[in-house]
Amino acid sequence: MAKKKKKIVKVEIKETNLPVSKPTYTRVEPDEFYKARFEKCHITEGKFGPYCRLEFTLLNGFLDGTEESAKDTKMSAFCPAEITEKNSAFEMIGAIIGKEPVVDEPVDVTPFYGNTYKVFVTDKKKGDEVRQNIEKVKRYVKKTKS
């Protein structure tokens, strides 16, 4: 029996030449959904090929273990730049653009900069260090640009 070829969504994320923000390591309450504004996307070459860094600014919530607001805390989501129907990027980019990415159709996320989404923040352990990042992006909440 012939091996079934997996479908690949070719996603071109057109980005502006904005500088990459230095990541902040302010901890927020983990394993929670937050409202967040989508700020920008960067494509970078990684160990396993190109990946996208999707930058968000949290709009609500609290810093971990405090009553201090998490508003304006910067968080990122990371996903492959080449998306298959079965990897995390398919769902994340689909949530940002409001529909499933289409095979061989380029996707431009820049028109969605400034929009508000629900994001799920988790702890990620890397060696002895625990960092937080956005694990899931849920559908668009509202357009915040005019």
C-alpha cells in the first residue's frame, strides 16, 4: 500500500521590519486564559527550520502570586513557519486570521496586528529554568484598530 502524502500549508508570514522585542520573564498566573493584543510576528531560522514568534501584550490578569496587574506584560507564542494540518501552527495562525489556512495559499498576518485574542499561558521547563509562553491562541475577540 502506498504511503499517504501529508498535506502542507505553505504559509508566508509577511512581516514589517520591526525590531524584535527583548523577551520579558515576568511571571503571570500559569495555565490561564488571558485577553491579549497581537503585536507582531517575526520569522527566524531555528534548529528544526524556520519558526514564527508571535508577540502579544496581555490586557488582563495578575502577576503570579500577587494582586499586581499583568496588563502590558509581553508574551510570545512560537510555532513552525511551515504549517501542516497537524502541527500547532495550523491552529494558532487559523485563530489569528479567523479561518483555517488553505494549502498553497500565502497568509499575511500583518492586517491582524492590534487585534485582541484569548491566549493560554503555560509554564515551559528548559533545563533548570521555567519560562512562560503562550501555548494556544483562541479566536479573535475584537478588532482594536480603526
